[in-house]
Amino acid sequence: MSLYNNADISTLSNVRIAIFGAGAVGSYVAYKLSNAGISYDIIARGERLDILQKYGLNVDAPNDNKSNYKINAVEKLDGLYDVIFLTVKSNDTINVSTIIKPHLKDSGVVVSLQNGVDNPKLIATVIDADKVVVSVVYVTAVSKNFNQLKYYSEAKIIYDYFKTGNKTNNVDNTDQDVVDNKSNLEILNNIFNCAGISSKHSKDIVKDQWRKLLFNAVSNPLTALFGYTYGRFLEDKTAVILAKKIFDEALFAAKLLDIYFDVDEFDKILAGMGGVPSFKSSMLQDIEANRKPELDAILGIIVDVFKSNGLTATSIEMLVDIMKVKYGGYFQSSPRLAADLVAYRGREVLLIERMNEPYGYAIPGGFVDLGESVEDAAVRELSEETNIDVKKEDISLIGVYSEPSRDSRGHTVSVIYSCDITGREVEAKGRDDALSADFFDIDNLPEKLAFDHRKVLNDFRKQKGL
């Protein structure tokens, strides 16, 4: 329950709001503010800025059709702001804080909507600590093509002023402190309420931060290392056992800081992951996009707590070392095997719009699971991504595609099949990691095709004499 319950948008008419960072979290906040008619600036750069200004933000929300929102994307901050939401990656925190500082009103606040527990401390090395608001954000969102946002469930934000040691700089849960700081927190809470963002003023923000850190430690590194969605991770019992070892070390680090959790905390984390089985962790999204994953913000914090107490986080340190071998890239010693299937009717071929990088349209398909035949994988992926079922006896080989540079995520070999579905009553639906699934005339394919699929479809066309 929020500390304040008002939701009066008229009180925000003179409140200047900025969002620094237009990734998944920043785009989510921008969407919610736009939907509520609240003015703000969102800072973006380069191609992302151009696309957002020209095309707006496309949102795929739960149980809703895609909607387009015009958002106020700008290249830089202009003037002074009451509230600045910081949504950049942890390795950019110091630099962006330096940019923000001269644009924050004397009474303004910067709100860290970031992973990890150390970002508020980093911000406070640049900006007065009493202007820093800590938040814990739970949101399953994916940003793609610079202006497309897909989220699986509504966000939840828990917040409080930055704490030094075990005390909050401005709010220590006493009536007098709440009165002294009511203005800033009331504005922030009113923004959340008017935007329809679930929020709660924390009674123990440090514990809430560590609860999210425990979730991230379990849900991020191993799913990234194995290339698993949450659902695939939960199906792999060995992966869950490994995650429990990571959790136990992270939990011990929390105890070293006198932060304690219920005995069922690990089960709660697994249940949370089970609620969005097709979601890919933020760390996996970063790796697939060849961006540096936030290892230091998630696992590095735990390692540091151990070291400061003369101890070693054996499992976590080994995991960090393994991931840093291919820091920011795919973890492979040999090509990965994939299977794709061109379903066609006459001159029309079925393509999906990819949710994850590399973006664009593609032939339905995906990686072959251990113990699975290539033919079975092709049929399974078609069903999972398009809602169309075929029998493997009805598919025929187009070819094997193995050029090392065909997939920007790493060396992938694809075995590609075709299947004639002419005359069948089918309804294509984008599912799993496909935003959409549609039929296209072979002479009028989408401009942006992922991988080498334009070549594949040209080969298919010649093979079928289309």
C-alpha cells in the first residue's frame, strides 16, 4: 500500500519529469506516462532517438493489441527537473549522474530504476545523497528495434530515500521525517498513481533491494549462460540445483549484513519465474545483443560482501569467471544447431516477427534441444511460435546453412525444411518469442529479414519452381 493515496494529475501540471535511458524499463515508464497524459522528456540518442521521434513507441501489452504512442524523445536534458528517472545500465551510472546533476532542481530527486544495490551509492558520489531515491523494480519487459516494447506483466516499484549505513538520509520511518519529506515523496507517489504504476513506499529498502538481488542472482546468470527462457530453466532440474547453490551464497551474504529472509524465499523466486515462462532474463537479452551483462551489479556485489568478511563465494566467483571468458558474447566452443521450417501455401510463406535480437522477420525456428532430432525441433518450433501443427513426415529439406557470420549472436548452423499447408484451415498466431506470425507473398517479402533468410527463401523458391 502506498504511503500517499492521492492521484490528482492536476498537481503534476508544473512538475518537470525526465527519463534518462530508453531501454525496456525507461520505455515502460514513458508508455505509462504517455497513456496517462503526463508530460515528460525521455533521453535517447543516435538511431534510437531518430526512430522514437519519427515513429513513436509501439507497445505490446498483456491482453491488449499493439498501440502506438507519441513520446517526447529528446537528445539531452533541457533546464531543471523535479524528478529524473535513471534507467541506464550500471556501468553508465557515474557518467550519467554527472550529466544529470546540473539539471536537478534544489528540491528535485533522481530515482534509480536500475538493477543491483550499489547504484544509489554511486549516484550519491556525484549528486547530494538527500536527492537520491532508491527503487526496486519488478518488470518483465523487452525492448526491440529501438521503439518496440513488449511487457508480460505490470511493473511493481518499491521506493524510499537513499540510506547510508542502516539509516535513511531523509526518511527513517518516523512521523516527523515523513512530514519533512512529504513533498518529494508525495510528488513521486502521485506520478506513479496517475500513471497506473503499482508502487509502495518501503519500510526497509535495503532488504527490498537484497530481495531483488536474490531474484536476479537466481534468474539471470544461469539463464544467460545456458540461453534459457524462464520456463526452460525451470524444466532443467540440474540448472535449478546450480541456481540453489548461487542462492545459498547470496543468502549468506545478506546474513553477513544482518538481512534475513523467510525459509521459502528460493521457492518464491522460482514461482515468480514460472509466472512468465517465455521471458528471457535481462542478462540473456544483453548477451544476445552483444552487450555487456551486468555481472558486477548482480554477482559482484555478493562477491564483495564475502571478501570484506575474509570469505570466498566459491560458486559465484567460479560462475563470474566462466562468464567473463566470453563476457558479453555467446558461450560456445562449437557451432550451435538450429532447425527452421518454411510453412507455405501456394506462393505465400509464413514468417514470424522476432521479439529478440537480431530483429526483423524470420522463418519460424529455433535451437535443437539435447536429445531431440532436427526434424522434431523444426516441427516443435513451428507450433510454439505460430500455433500451426504439422507432422514431421510431411516436411522436406531445403538445405543446411552454416556460414559463420549468418547469425550475429554466434556461429549457428541451421537445418531448414519446408511443408506445404495448402488447403488446411489454420490461424497463424505469434507466440513464445514471436511478436507476430503472418503469411507473405514470395514476391513481396518484408524489407527486414533476419539472418540469411532472404537467401534461404530464394533457394526455397527455386526448389519449388515458384
